Amino acid sequence: MNRKEIPAWVTYVLLVLAIAMCAYGVYRGEWKDVMRKAVAICMECIGIG
Amino acid sequence: MAKQDLIKHTRIRKAVQGGWGLLHNAHLAGFITGQIYQGPLKKFCVPGMNCYSCPGAVGACPIGSMQALFDARKRKFAFYVVGYLAAIGMLVGRFICGWLCLFGLIQELLYKIPTPKITVPEKADKILRYLKYIMLFVFVFGLSFFYRNEVNVGMPWFCKYICPVGTLEGGIPLVLLNSGMRAAAGALFRWKFILLILCVAASIFIYRPFCKYVCPLGAFYALFQKVSILRMSFDESSCVNCGACSRQCKMGVDPMKNPNSAECIRCGECVKVCPKNALSWTAVGKAKKPVIVKVAEE
């Protein structure tokens, strides 16, 4: 049961990549699309449309 | 002692789940007026499953937002939401499922209803667990990203045809509070309502069936279980193979074999029931406790 653990540096590199990806999305203004979608009732989500 | 610890731990976890759920749905006036919150917090996604059309929701649903971005950005990748969820996954993995998901709590409470419980046969269980990855890669990523209707508009496939969270948190309250919605509710609403009933019924007999078999968000976080900063650590030298941890795990994980299993929701109950403290929370890169400490404790 001696499992080889994934090295710490892999975790940190992936975390930085994820944060960079999120930051790039914010830079592209994707949060505005999220906002636009979230402030209106999503008819598909509630099963109406 | 271990039993008392477990009871205390379970109460704390339930309080955190409930408190977090309330925080996500703090727009309580919406449940009276039938109007959803439209303030600035809606630009942020919540980490767990929580429909943004719930009258109380103050944040955005990550799965719905992801599908909306695929659509709104003309098949461009949803960097904001995917990056955000990946960062959370890298930090804590499926800890979100165990501690910060309201729908998970609802299923857990349903499971508390005193009835005979069902154990899904191992083979069927193993196959069904892959279903949530199909939900993620086919319904959330694939169809939402590639499929367009005749007027070149995409749609949130998972939310529209499957998600019982939207029906429970958004559909039912809004249909009850709004006569226009009531009039508009048709075949799709009935379909989603049947799925919700099935999910609720299954939750009474099976522990967190939606999380085990269907949830695409859980599937997404599961991808990061083995590389996340927060991990479960198993000290083989302290283990006496009593099996208490695997018996306690209602997600069907054997922490001795795979403490960072993709199916683990990091509720921490296995840590509490271990009589030898062989299981513990740890952070990546942190040195394991020296074995000599364990020997001294014994």
C-alpha cells in the first residue's frame, strides 16, 4: 500500500495555472457574462424553457 | 471516545453545511416575493451546487455559468469558471462536496429517514460512478460547447434536462410563487420534477446518490483529488487493519487502500473513527508525523 505521492511542485504549478486561467477569464470580461446569466431567471434550469 | 468525537464532528459538519447553504441563499426576501437576487455578488460563482435561479441565491451556479460562457463566448473556453473551479479543486479537492454543498446536505438528511438502506451491488456501483464523468464531459463540456440549434444558440444541457438542484431550489419555489411560471410549466418541468422525485426517493435509501453517480461538479473536483494541497494521509505503520474507517465511509471508499480516492468527499469521518490515528488530514509537501510519536502513544 506504499503509494507514490505526486510531488508538491506539480500541485503548485497546477494551482498557479488554474489561478492564471481564472485571471485571464476575468481579464476577458467573462464575469460580465456570468453576471448577465445569473441575474435573470434561467428558464432552462428551472424547467420552464 | 472515538464515538463521541465522531458525533461532535458530524454535528460540526452539519452546522457548516447548513450555515454555508444559508449564506449562499441569504436573499430570503426572494422566497416571499418570488424575485431572484440581482446584486453584484452574482458575478461570483459559489463552490457547490446551488442554482442561481433559486430566489434566495446570492451567487452564480458554477455548472450553469460554465455552460453559459461556452455559449456566450461563441465556443470559446470558459476560462473564468473553469480556472476558478480548478483552483478550488487544487486547494481542497472534493472537500467542497463534504462540507460546503447544500444539495449534499439535503441528501444526507434524507438518508437519515429511518428505513432499510440499499447497498448497490459492487459491480453496478462501480459502473454507475462513471456516469458523473459522462455528465461532465458530455453534457456540461461537450454538448454545451459544440452543439448549436438552428438559430446558432447553445444551451445548458445538464441544467435543462437533468439537474434536480435547479428544480428543487429554483423551479418549485418560482412556480409556486409566480402564476405566470405556473402557467408556463409544461412537459419539461414535469420531466425534471420526476427526476427530482427519483433523486429524493433514492437519497432515502442510498447515501448521496446524486453525488456518487450524477454530479458533474463532484466529477470535476474528483479530477484534482490526488494533486490537491489538502490531502488525506494514511500511516501504514500505525494501522491495525481493524477496518473501522472503511466501514464508516458511506461513500464506499477504503481509506487504507486509497486515502485520496476520487470518490472521497473528505467528510473526515474515517479520521475520527480510527482508533490508532493512522488517518489524518495533511497538506502537500508537509512531512508526515514521525512513527516514534505513534509508538509512544500506543
